[in-house]
Amino acid sequence: MATPRKEGQAVETASSPAAMSRMKRGLDIALSAFLLVFFLPTFALVAIAIFVESGGPILFRQRRTGLDGVEFRILKFRTMTVLEDGAKVSQASRTDQRVTRVGSVLRRLSIDELPQFWNVLMGDMSLVGPRPHALAHDQHFGRIVRNYPMRFRVRPGITGLAQVKGLRGEIRSDNQIVERIREDNNYIEEWSFLLDLWILIKTLFVTPFHSNAY
């Protein structure tokens, strides 16, 4: 697979309607700005809870691959005792001892993902798109799925088609990542503004009850 480019470096990729849509980008800007303000009290409470349990840092930053292979740093609330961002990154498992008590609640309810609205506002991500993986996982999954780099034709998303279809969480078999990437690329090929709206609405109902969120 193509090596992810560092921040500010792009690669030539086939443009996609989703990546070029002003309507999609307009929704990203408007809704992420509103939600950042709306969730400010939640941000404050989460920051206090993380600090009281285990001290700083409050936020977790990790390199991910974005549109056209451009590298960016994703933001999350810290939910673990480690801050992995190297050549080897271990996926979270159901009984992962690295997850803190506060972190387990944040991950179960996907509250740890809320800081990514800033990534959306800055243009690194979209509200809807393929979920970005750690760079180490990009390299690994790229050796399993031949068309893996095709998912970089759009901005990565906070939620996506694969996620609302239940394909989220820990990857335990090659078939799981093949199915996830198939849905990611189906989303890009079939994208419409109405599809984005459907995924956003579906996410509200799926996220709180997803058994793979840990």
C-alpha cells in the first residue's frame, strides 16, 4: 500500500464527489462548530474526571491518514494508561488492562471521540467517512486488503457506513477488515448527501448499544 504522507504532503488520488462536495463540507463546519459549543460542559466534566483518576494528559493525540494520504493528528479524550503512536500500536480488547475506569465509560458511550469535532472543523476529518486507523494499522491492513488505499479518496469520518452496520471495534480476523473496507469503499462509490444524513441519524441510535465499543 502507499505510505501515508506527513502533514501537508498530498498524493495524487482519484477525486470523489464526497471529497469535493461543498454541501458536505458546509454541514461539517456548521454542525461541528455547534457541537463543540454544545458539548463544552461535557468536555469540562470529562477533563476533571480523567485528571482526578489518573492525572494528565487529558487529550490523546495519534497520527492517522486523511484525505489523499495526508497525515494528521486525531484528538480523543485519553482513556488508557498509554499513549501509543509508533510502529506498533495494540488494538483495545474487551478485557484490556490499559483502559482506565473513566476510560471504559467514555469508550462505551463513544464520548472519547467528541474532541474529533475539532478535527472536522479544521478540515482533517468529516462527520461521515471511513474511520481512520493508526498508521501502524494502515500498514498492516494494507497488506491484507488490496484496495485499502482507496478509502483515502475522502476525509475520514467520526462515524461511517461500516460503523452503523456493526463493523467497528477490534479486528480479530482478516475477514473483519475486508468487510469493513468493503463498506468504506461502498460509501465512497454510493455517496450522497442523503446517505450522510441517514448515517448520522443511524449513529444516534446505534452508538449507545454497540457491543463492540470497549
